[in-house]
Amino acid sequence: MFGVAVRIAYRMGIHSESACTKHPPFEAEMRRRLWWSLKLLDTRISELADYKTAALAPTWDCRIPLNVNDSDLRPEMTELPSSQGISSEVLFVVVRSEVGEFVRRSRVHLGFASLPVAKHDLQDQRSIHEDIELDTFERMVEDRYLKFCNPENPLHYMTIWTMRTYLAKYRLLEHYLRYSNSSTNLTDTQRDVALCHALNILSSDTKIITSPLTKGYLWLTRFYFPFPAYMHILQDLRRRPVCRYAEDAWQVMSENFEARVIIPLGQGGDSPFLNIFAKIVLPAWDARAAISGNSGELSVPRIVSFVKDIIARRTQNVQRADNEQERPASGMGMDNLPISIPMGFGDYGFGLLYGAGGHYIDTGTDFDIPRHQLDSTAMDWGFGGLLA
């Protein structure tokens, strides 16, 4: 049904700004709101299905909706109201659309969508240009929207920190695209920069999840899990267990994991999703513990303790079941944990370890996960998790 709706919208010309301007101002604005709602939802649905979407491809030119209240729009109006310097009830929708408009024309989106980008010999110049464009975009959003936000307003709070999460994710993906074809190992400085982007994703996400202001948005906040950030951080920590930001990384992950997994599940909770975490969390922590040796007892991060408790509880359950059936206990070690990805992760799967065109990015080991599950060419590298 949704696909039919999108096709009908195309046939109505809602995607075309020139077609929209032929209608009265009120109807034209309603068409823009409808089109952007369809496109952003289409992006998210494709993402959840692990399908690369062309929803944000720069092949249409419908403008983003105006930042005005519903009460400012009337069918009899002859011209649209100004949206400069105000904070309206559709602020989140408008900023989300601004993000979508920037993303669909960006080098990162075009690169991961396998659309033409700059040649390799121009890569550094394009990367610098992309950084400048992103800085300019960030300042624009700050000056046009965020400076009018009240952090104590739930809608404004969601807008601010969703934007922060998006920027960190974008910068991390830009890092992947920049070095996807690199024939040399990354320097510690380059790895630190990428690690900070991943940490910023989790920190911003934790602020959204833990704030009482966002309780009315659980339908949206629980819909997105920052799995790529975890994957990047844990891979880097396994390669560099005592890097500059190692201690901060374990703290940030524990805080986010507690908010997103431990508290919702409870101390005795369980989920197939934890199978994946067991595969990536424990090897990274083992690398850290191996370096410490006998230098003293380490303070085990809560994310590690929780995963270990789950593994121990599963082992006991399996042994108990085997004993009741008078069969030898098969054990429940790390090697026989299932590693399938639950439905609904979209591009938050293991494709983050690969760059544009499926090139492997050497950020660490792959935790013994079969690489046939890590094909980035079949994944959507868009931003539906933040835009939907």
C-alpha cells in the first residue's frame, strides 16, 4: 500500500516543485509536507528491510516544508507566511527535512549509494570541501532553528539532540568513505577522530533515551538502535585496547547500553539481540584485560558484566536441560552462540565495517563473524534511523 501511495504521489507531481507552485499556496505547502513524509518514511522502511533505497536520490526538487504552525496555514491565503526566526510546532519535522535535503546531495550519500563521486586522485580535495559544506550546514541549522529552541521543551530537546546524533553519524560515515579505498593503515590520530564520532553518537543517543522530556517519543526513540557506533568502538578497542579514549569508550557504552538494554530488559532479562553483543563485547574486553596482566584488578564495565551474566545464565540453563534429559551437557560457549541479526536493524548491521562498494575498512578484526553477512552493497547507508 505504501508503494502504491508513493507511485500515486509521483503521478500527481508532488515531487516536482514546479508542479507544486502551480497550485494555491496552501495546497502547495500541503503537497510538500506530504512528499517529505512519504520520502523519509520510505527511507526508513527500506532501511529496516536491509534494502538499499533510492528514496533520497537527488532526482526530485520538492522544497522542504515551511517552519510554521498549522494555524498559520489557511486555505484562503494568497501567499505563504514567513518562517524566519521562529520556533514552530513542526520544528522537528522541518529540521529532519533539512537533514534529508543535505544528505541526499552529499558525497557520503552518493558514495554509499554507488552513485558517481569524485575520482580517487581528487578524494582529499573533495573531503576537505565536504568538511566545509558540513560545517556550513551545521551553522545554518544552528542559526535558523536551534538557537530558538528551549532545551526544557520536549520537542525542542528532541530536535537538538537528534541533530547532534545525526551530525556525529554523518561524520563517521564520511570517515569510512574517505578511507574506504586507502591502501595504507590509518594513523592513531585518524582512528581517534573516528572513535570520537562514534562516541558522540552514543552520548547524544543516551541524552535522548534517559531524559524525562522524551517519554512521549518512545515510539520513535526505541525505533532506532545505534548499533554501528557500538561496532566501530568495539572493533577499535580490540585493536587498540588502551588507546587515548579507551576508558571513556567503556563508560559511554555502558551508559547507553544500560539505558537501551539493561533497564528495559531488567537484570534478569534476555534477548536474542544479546547474542550479537556477546560476540563483540567480550573479545574487546578480553584484549583490554590481557594487556593489564597482573598490574591490578580492572574495574569491569557494566556492559561487560551484564553480557557475562547472560552467558553464564544460558550455560546453566542448557546444562540443566541436558541433565534432565540425561544427555551430556553441550555447553554454551562463545563459539556456538547464534549470530543472526534480528529483523529491524536495517543498516545498523555489520555493513558498517565496509566502505563504499564493499571494500573492507581495516578498523580492527571482524570478531569471527562470516564476511558474507557484511556486504555493504546490500545495505542502506542512508540516515533513515534519524530521519524517520
